[in-house]
Amino acid sequence: MNLISFSSVFFIKKGKVALVLKEYKNFEFIKINEGYFFGEVDLLFYGEIRQYTARAIKDCEFYVLNKKDFKKIFLVDFRDIGAEMYDNGHERKVRTRRIYKEAVQACKQHENPNKDDFNLKGVIEKIFYHLNQSLPF
């Protein structure tokens, strides 16, 4: 499957995408289903370095909105929707960062497990618990 650049907002018409940790063999820490979108956080909160990428995990079809058009539509033409998208984007940014940190910690522990205090299954269950609490993405 292909890795996706976040220079645009991607609306998933068909398929499924995962946010992955490339440095940990493309470990999937968040899955985004058909009918949802991603990429807006990078456009709204630019200046931060994203530590993960998106990867299609099922064949996908997207509607794509580039940065220029996204800003015109949601920050000029439809500001009320843009304000809602900004608020939701901020919540998603915080939630994704938290899940990302937990996923990295789990991957690091898996690489160097301490048999006395590491339970990979428990850590993975905790990550997916947080993910399920935050759906829909």
C-alpha cells in the first residue's frame, strides 16, 4: 500500500487508511474508515513536525482538497464550518498525539522488553481502548 502526504485534506470515499509509525515497521496506531477525512490538522496547525504518516490499508478512493482551496472554502467562504473544523481538529490533534505517544512507548518496549513489567498485549489493548473511545475519527 502507498504512503500518503499531508499537504491536502483527504476525504475517504472508499477504503480505509491507517496512521502508521514508519520507524516501527509501519505499526498502525489509528485507523480511519470510509466516510471520514484526515490531513486537516496539518493544514490548520502548521509549523509542527508530524512524526507519523498515513497508509492506505484497503484500496482507497479519495476526494482531495489542496491547502489553498481548503483555506478559501473553510476559512473564508464557510467560516462557521471552518470554525467547527478548527475546534474538532484541535481535539483530534491532542487525541492523536496522546495515542501516538502510547504507540511509540509500546513499540520501544517491544524492542527492549523487560520481562518483569512489560505486557505487549495489555499495552496494545490500552491503545485500542483509547482509539475506540475517540471514534468516530
